[in-house]
Amino acid sequence: MRIGMIGTGTVGATIATKLVELAHEVKMGARAAANEKAAAWVEAAGAGASAGTFADAASFGELVFNCTAGVHSLDALAAAGEENLAGKILVDVANPLDFSRGMPPALSVCNTDSLGEQIQRAHPDARVVKALNTMNAAVMTNPVGGVVFVCGDDADAKGEVTQLLGMFGWPPERVVDLGGIDAARGTEMYLPLWLSLWGALGSPDFNIAIVGRP
Ligand SMILES: NC(=O)c1ccc[n+]([C@@H]2O[C@H](COP(=O)([O-])OP(=O)(O)OC[C@H]3O[C@@H](n4cnc5c(N)ncnc54)[C@H](OP(=O)(O)O)[C@@H]3O)[C@@H](O)[C@H]2O)c1
């Protein structure tokens, strides 16, 4: 499958590397066509990897990932182009973390709204599925146990993302469907606790496990 990776950070590179290993073709997009991180990733990932702008990546992908800094995701996806996202599954991994007042970051949207919902409203023809945002990048494609959440308004899109997650090492019984895209509020609002756990545990490579699950 051709996949567009919107984002050149650790998350984008981690997921894009796994996708290329799985024999998908991946185009990584940045604000500028010439981006050092994207070029380094293409060099390292080899055949099947390419780079361009956010719009190049979105138009290339049959399925698209949003792995941009959450406070800038709406701008990044606007640059990717509504027409390039229409009808496509858009896997939103971003968290709306606002670092402008230092650590710990605040959530730029929460409680009665979420970044996932903002993205779905801004791109009504895209099939937004929020996933993987509750764990560190390394855990996304190398699970340490526990569960991964998905939510979104399009059941078929969630089904396809669940299949893709299976290839990342998440069997269907460890994928928890939380319902519509409004459930992104909860997964995004977990981030302050995730950050505290990182401090308490001294490592970011942990995950949520559900006990007592029927
Ligand atoms: N790091 C993790 O382990 C982790 C885990 C779970 C979720 N997340 C979430 O995943 C997302 C990606 O995280 P990350 O650490 O890989 O990278 P990041 O540093 O948060 O984001 C990098 C991407 O954001 C884009 N960006 C930055 N400023 C922008 C602006 N003003 N306008 C448009 N785009 C802009 C960059 O564009 P250029 O390529 O042009 O520089 C780059 O592609 C974030 O939302 C983060 O909260 C991260």
C-alpha cells in the first residue's frame, strides 16, 4: 500500500520505518520539500521510502498518518490539502501538547473537544481514526504488552487500522475500540498522567493494560 506520513519527528520516522519493513511504500512529508530529517529517514529506510511536502505525502498515500506536533496539526493538515485527504483513512497519532509555558505542557484543547475531533471537523471527507497516541513511539511498533485504543466515526476505517496495527504487533484482542472520534478527548487527556508516569517509572516504555476485561 502507498502510505503518506505527515511528520518528520520520532513518531513519523518510527512508524514509517516499520511500514517500509512491512513492504509498504511510504512518502514522508514536511513543511519544506527539502527537510533534513526526512532526507535522513529516506537514506536509512531505503527502497520504498521517499520524501516531499505535506501535500506530496498526502496525495501519495492511500492511507495517511498525522504525526505532527499537535498544536500545529491543523496547519500541517491544511497544508496537506483537503482534496488530498478526502475519502482516505487519516490515522491521527498527535497529542495537543502546548509547551509554550514550559514543562509540563498544557493541553491546547480538552474536556469538551479534542484534536481528533478538530481534525475530523476540518476534514469532513477524511476518515479520521485516533490511535497510538497513548504510548511512546518505540512502543507503537514494538509493543510491551497492554492495549492500544482506536476511535473514530467510520467503522470500516477502524477495521482497516486494526488490521494495520496487527502488523505492528497488536493482535485484535489488544485493540480497544472506544467508539466515535469524541473518545479522542479521553485518550488525549491521558497525556498529563502519561507524563507523570514517565517521571515516576523513569522510562517512557510502558503501556496501559486493562484488568478485569471480559
Ligand atoms: N514522541 C512520542 O513518543 C509520541 C508518542 C505519542 C504521541 N506523540 C505525538 O505525535 C506527534 C509527533 O511527535 P514527534 O515527537 O514525532 O514530533 P514533533 O516534534 O512533535 O512534530 C514534528 C512535526 O511537526 C511539524 N511541525 C512543527 N511545527 C509546525 C508548524 N508550525 N506548522 C506545521 N507543522 C509543524 C514538523 O514539521 P517539519 O517536518 O516541517 O519540521 C514535523 O513534521 C505529536 O503530536 C506528539 O504529541 C508523540
